[in-house]
Amino acid sequence: SSYKYKFRLEKVPAKKLRLTKPSKSAALHVDLCKASSPTDALQYLLQFARKPVEADSVEGVVRILLEHYYKETDSSVRLKIASLLGLLSKTQGFTPDCIVDDVINTLNSERSHQVLAQLLDTLLVIGTQVPESLNMRHRLIDVACKHLTDTYFGVRNKCLQLFGCLGSVDKPLPRESEGGGTGMAAKDVQSIISDYFGDQDPRVRTAAIKAMLQLHERGMKLQQIIYNQACKLLSDDYEQVRSAAVQMVWVLSQLYPESIVPIPSSNEKIRLVDDSFGKICHMVSDGSWVVRVQAAKLLGSMQQVSPHFLEQTLDKKLMSDLRRKRTAHERAKELYSSGEFSSGRKWADDAPKEKVDTTAVNLIDSGACGAFVHGLEDEMYEVRIAAVEALCALAQSSPSFAEKCLDFLVDMFNDEIEEVRLQSIHVLRQISTHITLREDQLDTVLAVLEDSSRDIREALHELLCYTNVSTKECIQLALLELLKNLTKYPTDRNSVWKCLKFLGSRHPTLVLPIVPELLSTHPYFDTPEPDMDDPAYIAVLVLVFNAAKSCPTMTALFSDHTFRHYAYLRDSLSHLVPPLRLPGRKLTSAPEASGLASSVESAQNFLKESLTRVCSVQQLDAPGAQSLLEFTIRDLQRLGELQTELAGTADFCATYLHCQLLLMKALQDKLWSVAVPLYLKQNAMVSGAAAQVLEETYKLEFLYSGLESRQIASIHHVRLQAKALQLVLLARTRRGVEPLLSACEKFLHEVDAFQRLFVTELPHFQDSFVDKLLDIMPRLAGSKPADLVKILQTTLRHSCFPQLKLPEQIRRATAAIIEPTGESDNPLRFTSGLVVALDVDATLEHVQDPQTTVKVQVLYPDGQSHVIQPKPADFRKPGPGRHRLITQVYLSHSAWTEPCQIDVKLLLAYSSSTSRSLGPRSAWNESTEGPTPLESTIEGTIPLSKPVKVFIMPKPARR
Amino acid sequence: MPEIKVTPLGAGQDVGRSCILVSIGGKNIMLDCGMHMGYNDDRRFPDFSYITQNGRLTEFLDCVIISHFHLDHCGALPYMSEMVGYDGPIYMTHPTKAICPILLEDFRKITVDKKGETNFFTSQMIKDCMKKVVPLNLHQTVQVDDELEIKAYYAGHVLGAAMVQIKVGSESVVYTGDYNMTPDRHLGAAWIDKCRPDILISESTYATTIRDSKRCRERDFLKKVHETVERGGKVLIPVFALGRAQELCILLETFWERMNLKAPIYFSTGLTEKANHYYKLFITWTNQKIRKTFVQRNMFEFKHIKAFDRSYADNPGPMVVFATPGMLHAGQSLQIFKKWAGNEKNMVIMPGYCVQGTVGHKLLSGQKKLEMEGRTTLEVKLQVEYMSFSAHADAKGIMQLIRMAEPRNVMLVHGEAKKMEFLKDKIEQEFTGISCFMPANGETTTIPTNPSVPVDISLNLLKREAAFGGPLPDPKKPRTMHGTLIMKDSSLRLVSPEQALKELDLNEHQLRFTCRVQLQDPYSDTDTLSRVYNHLKSVLKGYTVQHLPDGTVMVESIVLKVSSSAEDPNTKVVLLSWSYQVTPGCTIQGSQLPH
């Protein structure tokens, strides 16, 4: 083993030898010399470009290319060489400053404009590769200055690009060296670039603006004088120029928001940010949709704009036949305030009223007027979405604007594209803290509850959770519509209940007056007891109970059965029904309203204390240590249940300690001193423990998010211990040296890998298992397997485990399958051999990147299992840290005689790049569909949700 | 002075009978050839005798362009081409070409079969007329002849509606037809590039209106239909066969789909079914949503909308029925209305304006009792709603189009004079430098143009001149250059003088100016010359002054010669000769020679 190991280490320098062979350049040279025509040469170059070149031989290759370049008469070959130079200078590990001179030299003698442009491009590549060399930057800028007056647009483009990427950010260019004495000698980069804003070629104009933006991105403060030029470019003939100009105006508005600029053709002056806001608003009705999208997007980030201008964006003076007309929004508001809402519309109630003063009507207004009205009505949905998002951003910073844009957002609920509808619902939710919905607005919002798209409905439920309403009629209306929703789409049950929970707890005082009506109680008569299983009745109760939580007088209105139902629901749907202070009864749960924060704090303290206590475990004798660990684990588990904020952390600790406990148990057994054959049973116990620890470590590593490098190191440390244990067991049970030899080698590799991965964490592992191993590593590498095993055994038993340091917050990935519920008694019947689609609906919490990691497993009664990877589009993200999986799983099987249950559950797949584990493979890999894992990575799965049973019945096909 | 002449034969300060004559660069074009809905006599069609008193129109017109299939834009076409006589090309877009004959045939049937008119065009004439049609694609430049080219832009409004740009050399005219700047459920918004025409001829139906957002109207419409259907009532929507009907169908269809509604929607058969077929075909002419989703499902293949049968009207339960005609004055819509009018659960939605005297108009003005033929009265209990879905650009839209196209002049047609007046003022006030016209029918507007004349320049000359004064021609500064302009046939070329001489087979003549100066100098001729030479040499530093062996002195290109005058040997005559290009600053100051 040791020999083999050393041999591997020595292989590294050998590799270098091979690299220094100038094979590549030599071959190229020969090829190029052989080429009889430009076409041939081009072919060779193309072939050459396909293969990578090592860093060491780049310079040689460049020399050969340059040599050929000077000889070449065909410009297309020179062009290709020039582009190859650029490509080569990007090679990793190659510093291109040695070829700058050559490239600049070639520039001077080059006649073809295209090649010139390509050479400048090469210089650009080189320049960006070596950004810290000031000297080189100045030289390149000089070159750019010289070629800036070229007649070919491509050359000018590249020069401007060079300016943008390499132009000195700090001070004007030092130009004393240049003897040419052109007019630009004293100018700084910005004014050089801005001279090209008026270039005759639109591509050059675009490049100039982009170069300026590039300078801005690199941290140079753009001068305000270019504002006027930028504004002029907004009316350019070419969309690319306009698009870049919009960005430029926006950048300047962010840099000089408070400067004052004059309004042309009048004596007034306004703030620059207002002026530019108006101008960008104007671009929302541009001819090109690309520009419109850009303008609409940028509007969202102009929050310094004056409220007066902002509110104009939603303004559109209506007019009919020169008479002033009110918008439908205004009419709705008026009808509502006059108490006439829902009277239905009369003919001609939108008839125009007063005559408009013709001189006062401004048809193309200066800027902002109606920008969003246009944007939201745009033909392209990209523009509409951008406008909706911009509205959201602006409304979040201005409550009064939020109030105003409400009507427009509600209108967007009726858009023809679902994406837009969904987005507007989300936006309304985001700004809903600022607003209170009027009854007529709520009515429009609620109409969407009938939408057949589940996403839309759920987004709307989410919105209703955050909505404030003003009257008790609104509550009634909302409840009515939600119940209607419930009957039309029974699958929305959970979502509707949750929605009512928030609605109730937000508006207790509005619910109070309608409680008797809701519960259909009567002052004198007993009403029949409603059906407890009716989802609609549960929905009403959820609303009432949540309102009652902060309205103690409400319970007086309950009838007897309501109290009974409360007790039942509090138990079965505890997440929807809050604890209530009922008359004559004690609270069902500890008071949580008071001192919630302090209880979290105390729990945190408790957690810390437990961990320090556990730390002292080394000092105790074995049985004492074990029982201490057991107690602590139990405490932590209970703590996790009580304190949801700390559930992840507590769970994590408990699992970690459980691993320690298992290891401790496995190691303290007396079997180690006794001959092997006598203790087969013990052996099995230990190997079982080792396997379990391994499994738990994968859970620890991949199931929890928020871990830092230190915790990961601890987990890997435990895993290493488990592996060591397995190795020891292997040595004791197996005969023969071969398997042991390779196992030992693998183990040493892993130790080595641990050291490499966690160099920074090693100081925290004083006196631990790995620390001790690393101390004697050189000796280990040389020793025989039997000795190694012996060393491992003693080290395992005599090392203490490192203290677990906790990060801020650990969250455990969880998943729950909502659909199928597993309650159905009707089997899903289908013809065997064909497929049947099973709808699966699940919520995932704190799962990172679920699109790649979450899978659905189907386990058939005969032990067959299938793992299905859901489509990425099946995952939705309703909120931070939460995901929703709504997918269809295809089932198929050969015929059964009786309906049987299958298990459906979610798995979390992981893969790490550490070496292959000896541990048990999970069910997934045993299944027929599991891909064979790569040699160096372990892939496995962790069950993520509880399995749900589904009744299915594949019937034989009828002939 | 070149000019463009525009004469509206119809649609001048009026709606209907669109027909506009344009003369541009020696070409005559007729834009649209429509009929007037309001007349049943000769005034129905444009007055083609304006073009020629007798004889065919073919020799007077280079082409006819039809913007879209509405009858007020194409109704007179068979009359013009077959009865008056025109054999030249007629341009229209593919959808217009497909749908236009259906409407013309329908129009013919009503006029001839129902009203019994004679002397009207026949079915065969419609067919013959359509044979003369050349289809256009969007943004395709069609060369009518060597000089005249036309190009179609998307106009919204109805399926296949187009705006056309007509161009002769650098002069151009844009005619908008009817257009819509806001997209609707089935069509996109009109679009044009910055083509800077000499004149933009725009419709102005809604010159004095600024409309509310389309969404409110849609939502109102849907809400009403939905509520009625939920109550179990029946909804009648009288429509015209084409255009708005399809938009409303799409609106209801998608709403039914979204809301999972089950009540049936019917469409009265006939024209509409045929037209729907074409809507299905011309997907590229519809809006973004329909264009992008038609692969999965063609939006015009309605799932919920079925053909109507007379007997369905008596079926129980809720339903929605689209029926023609739109003003409830006759036909199926009126029949259904009579059946449903008595029930207050039902509803009728009028989606457009109604002409005075029709049942529709009476309903909208709030009459609750209608007198029917046969002295019966009909009590109206059902709800009457009005919903405006119009596909014309409003005042803001018109301004937006002007801003997009940047024309030099604007002409308003297809609108009422009073409203045009307002818009004309606004245009002239808000766009500086744009003048606006609104001619009445038969009134000719003449617009002087300033066409640029292209001249070919020889490459050598250009390069020589470019090398002369700086690296790049600055587009903002004019520069003078020397060359010869050759006008031959119809081409203009700018070449170098040498080449011009060669081409014209002429000898080169040099022009020199001479001048005699008399000096009083006693010395001999040669001495005087050398004295002059020395003097010049000392005075004109920085210039080359040469004393040549043939007895002349050269100062740059100026030659000096000295000879004695015949009368007085002391009086020396100095002969100065220079070519017409004198280097500035080289004038010799009349200085005295030192004695």
C-alpha cells in the first residue's frame, strides 16, 4: 500500500515534462508552411482553434502566428490569426503582456479595416486580462485614440470599447508623450467618448453610449454635461441607440437627482430626476418594444422622483367629443362614496359632462402623463410585466402612489396572459400593507377566485391573507366568494382555510357583528347543529375563532356545539385554530403572546447549556456519559417541538449527539478484546450502528441549511469515525488481504481529503480522532493494514469528540404531501401495462434547489420502486424558503387481483464529491431506474416526507 | 417646384366613402374605393367623373390601394373597376383579399335581392374585379413600376388592415386607412417606422376623444355577462359579422375557459362562420398572445362557442348568443330579442352605436315600450347595457402615430369637420414645423416637396477630396469640392474635370490672367529683371521665387516678364501672368523697387 501511495505522489512532476514539449507550436508551424493557398491556411487555423493550448506553449504559438501574419497577404487569414491571438491570450495561466508590443506593431502596418478591428479586439482582450497594469492601459488607450478617426465603423466601435473598458477612471489621460498633437490631447476620456455620440453610424453611437455606461460601471462618475446629449439621443432613429440612451439618462438621473435643469421653451426649471423621469416615461410609448421594456423597467428604480410627477403616470385625461369625461375608476369611486354601488350601470352614465377648454388639452404631454396607463395596455406582455413590476417598486416607496395604482393593478387581473395576471396579484400582495381595499375593488379581486388556474387562485388566497378591508360587508363578501371557491374547487381547501385564518385575525372587530349570522345562531331558538365534516362550516369556524382570539367578547355569542367544535378543531387543525380564552375553561396551551421573544431566548440558552454539559461527557465514566447523552437528546427533541424557531437547530444537535451516542455505544462494548467468532451478534450490532451513523451524517449534511464550514467539518469528522469503525470491523471479519488493502488505502485518502477540505477548521479539532490520526499520518501511510487497523482501533476509543459550535440559524428541510391524502377508499383503476397519472401536491420548506434534488418515489407492494424526477416547471415558489410541488406521477404495473396500496413519498437526492461510501445504498440505487453513480461521488437519497398510501388497482386488459 | 397633390373624392371632412387621389412624382394613385352607408343614390359611390368625364380610368391611374375590407373602404371597388372601367393593379393585403369579396357579395345581395335595385354590379363583376388584385405582405416593398413603390404596415383595426407608404424617388406619402393604437383581444397595435413621409394622410374618427383603458370596459362586459348567466338569464349580443364580433368571441371564450363556466355560447351562422375560417388562417396578422399560442391551440377554434340554431332560443337555462345585425333592426338578432325581451333576468348588450330609428337606438335611449310592425307593442323588461368597443385610434393615438412617423405634413380625412378642426390646431401647436390640412371632398391640397437629387460621384474624385481635407467627412459641415457635374439622360454624375474632358472629348483650355505694370527704370531689361528678382526675393520670404534662364521670374505659379516699351526705353513694362487659381496671400503688394 505504502509503495503505491508514494508512487502516485510522484506522478505530478511527470506530467509537467509532457507539457513542455513544443509539439503544438511545431505542428502548427509545419501546417502553416505547408499551406499553399489562403483557404488552406484558414483551414489549418480553424482546426488548430478547436484544440486547447497549454499555458507554457502559448507564447511559442503566438510567435509562429505573428511570423505568419507578416507574410500573409490574404486579409481573411490575417483576421483569423488576429482573432486567434485574442483567444490564446485568454488561456489560463498565461500573462499576455509579452505580446502587446507585437500586436500594437501589427496595427501600424495593417491596411485592412476589418483586420484592424479584430486586432483592436485582441488588444481589448489582453487589456482586460491584465487590468492592474496602468502602463499598459495607457498604451492601449493611446492606440485607441489614434484609430478613433478610422473610416470603418468597426474600428471606431472597438476603440470606444477600449475606452470604456480600460479608460482611466481616476484622472484625465496623461497625453504629453504623444507628438501628434491632435485636438484631443488635453481632453479626458469622457469628452472623447461623448464626441462620438453624434457619429454618423448608429453602431458607433451605440458603442459610445455603452462605453460611457461601462465607465460608470467601473466606478467613474459621469459628468452632468452629457445629460443634454443623452436626452437628444432618446429620439434617435435607431432602436439600439435609443435603448442605450434610456439607460444613460437613467444613470445620470441617479447620479445627479437634485440638479436643476431648465425646461426648454420656458423659463421654468425642474429637478434633473423629474426631468429624466418624464423623458423615460415618454419612451414607454416608443416604437420599439425593446426600448419600451427597458424604459418601463427603469422607471421602477427612480424612487427619488417627486410625487407630483409620479402620480401623473397614472393620469389620462379622458375626453369625448371635446367634453371632459371621468374614467371608469373615478366613476366607480364616486358611485361607491354616494352609496349607490351595485345598482348596475345606467345608459349613458359615462356621458361626458363639462366642455373642455380646447387650449388646455395637451395631447402629447411633457413626459410622465399616463406612462403607466400606456405601459399596462401595451401589446407586448413583456412590456406589461415590466410596467407591473415598476409599479410595484414605486408603490412600495410611496403609500399614496400605492393607493392610486390599486385600480390599475386590479385591472391587470383581467389580462389575457396568465403570467401577467399572476404577477399583478403578487405585486398587489407586496404593496398591500399600504392599502385598504374598497368594496367594489374587493369585488373585482374576488371575481378572480373562480379562475381555473390553481396558481392564480392560490396567489389570490395569499393576497387575501395580507389584505385590509374596510367594512363588515367586505368580510361577508370575501367569505361568500371563498366558500363558492371551495365548492367549485374542493382541492383548495387548505389554502382557503388558511386565508380565512388571516382574514379573521386581521379584522376581529369587523367579524364581531356578523358572528350570529355566520354561526346561524338565534337568540331564542336552537338551530340544528351543523355538520362538522363540512369544509365550508370549518371555513366559517376558522374565520370566527381567529377573530375571537383578539376579541374576547365574541365567545359569548357561541352556542354549545360551537365550543365542542372548537375543542375538536383545536386538536385536529391546530395550525389553523388558535388557543382561545374560553369562559370557565383553562387555556389549552401555555400563553404565548406574552414574552414570545424572551421564551425563544431562554430556549436558546437552554440549548447552549445542554451542549456545554454534553461537552464534559469525556470526563464521565461510560455509562454516565451515555445516560447524559440520552437525556440531552430527549430534551433537545422536546425543545424542537415546543419552539418552532429553534426546531431546526435543536433537531440538528439531537441528531449529531445521537451519532456520538451510537459511536460511543459501539466502541465501549467489550467485544474488542475478545476473539471474533464468539461475538457475531455483537459484531452485527456494531456494524449496524456504524451504518446508521453514516446515514445520519448524510442527513446532517444535506437536510439542513444554514450550516457553516465548521459544522460540516464536524459532520465529516463523525463520518470518518464511522468509516474507521467499519474498517476495523472489516479487518476482524474478513479473511484475505486484498480487500482490506484497498479499503485501507481508501480510508487514508479520505483522511487526506478531510485535511485538504477543512484546513482552516483543523485548529478546532484539537485532540480529536482526526487530529490524532494526522499526527501520525506519515507513519500510517507506511504501515501494514493490520497495524493500521490496530492504530485506528485505539485512536477511536481514546479520542474525545469535538464540541459542537452552533451557527445563527439552522433550518431543516421538510416536506409534506397534501395530495393524495391517503384517505380515499376508492382505488384508482386502470388497465395494467398502461399508465395512470396521479396528481401529487406537496409543500417543501427550506429545500435548496429543489428542481434538481427533490424526487418522488413510488413503492409498489411487490417491492418494486420507481423514482420520478419532476419537471422543473412543476416547482413554484410562493414565498421565501418555501416551494410548492404540483406534479403528475405516472404509475404503471402489471395486473393485480385485488386493489392494493402503494407508497408515495418525496426523496431528497444528494451527491458529494468525496469518495465512494461503503455504507448501505439506499433503496433508490437498488431500484431499476437508479443511475449508476460516478466513481468519485456518492449519490444517495434521504426520505423527505412521510409516505402516503394510495389505493390502486391495475386490471388486466380486456381482449 | 416638385409637389404632391392630394384630392379626397370621399372621406374629406366626412366619414364613409373613403377615396383619395394622390399625385406624386408624376404618378396617380387611388387610395381606397369605398361606399357611403348613408346614401342609396349616386352619392353612395365616389364621383369618378372627377378623374375623367368619359372613358376608362386605366390610363389615369397607376394603381389602386385598398387599406382594409370594410365597405366604406372597398365597397365601390367592383363598380369602379368593372362598370367605370379600370384594368390596372389593385393592391390589398392577403386577409383583405380573402374577406373583401364575401362582404361585397353580401352587400350586393342586400341591395339587389332585398331592395330590388337594378344597375348594380353583379357577382361576376366582383369575381372579375378580384382577379385584378395583387396581394401585399406586411413590410414588403412592392415595385408598381420602375419608380413607384409601395409598402404596407400593420394597422390593427380589423384583420388585414394596413397602412401604406407610397414612394416615388425620395418623395413619399403614408396613408393610414383606419388604424388602432391600442391592442385588443385579437389584434395588435398599429406600428410604423420613422419613415418621415412628405405627407401623412390619417383618419380622424375620434379626433376629439381620449379613451379610457380598455381593461375597464372588458371587465365590465365580462362581469355583466357572468352575473346574468349565473342568475340563469340569457344574454343577447347583437353584432356586425366581422371585426368586433371576433374580439368579443375571444374575450368570452377565454373568460369561459378561465372561469370554468359551462353555460353555452352561440354564434348565429352565416357570414361569420366563413369569416372565422379566415381568422384561423391569418394568424400572423393577430396579436402577440394568439400568435404565440396557436401551435398549442388556435384561439379562433372556439371550444365553448357553437353555431346557433333558431330553435335554441327557446331552450331553458342560461346562454349567450351573438346575433347579427348589430342594430337590432331586422333579422335574427331582432327575432331573438322579441323572444327574450319580456324576462327581466335576461340582458341585451349593445356593442356599438346605433343609427336613429333602429330598435337598438330606441332601447339605448331608454324606451320601455316598443312598437312593432303589426301594431303590437313589446314591453321591454330585460336589462339593456351599452358597451363601446371601438377600434379607431383616439386623439392621443393619432398624435402617437404622428410622433412615430415624423411626417412633414399631416392631412386629416375620415372624420367630422368640427372635430378635425380641433385636432388640426393641436397638431400644429404641438409639433413645430408640421402643417396640417383637412380638405373637403374634391378640394385639392398641394404640398411642395423638396426632393433630394441623388448624384453619383466617381470614387477617385471622392477619395482625392477625402484625402485633401482631414480624415473624415463631417456630416454636419458642408464642404466644397471641385468636380464636374455631368447630366446625361436621366443620370447625374460628379466626376473630376479631367475625366469630364475625356468623356466629352474636349480639349483642355487654360485660363490665364495677365496684367502690365509700367516701371520707370533706366537699366537694361535683364538688369531690371534681376533687380525685380532680388527685390522679390528679399520681400517674399517663405515663397519660392525663381529666376529662370529663359528670362522670366516665377513667384510660385506667377510669371513675370520685363520688356522695354517701344516709346521710352526707360519705361519698362512688367508682364504679370497668373492662372485663375491664385493662392491666397500671395498677392504681390505693389511695392516700389529701390533705386
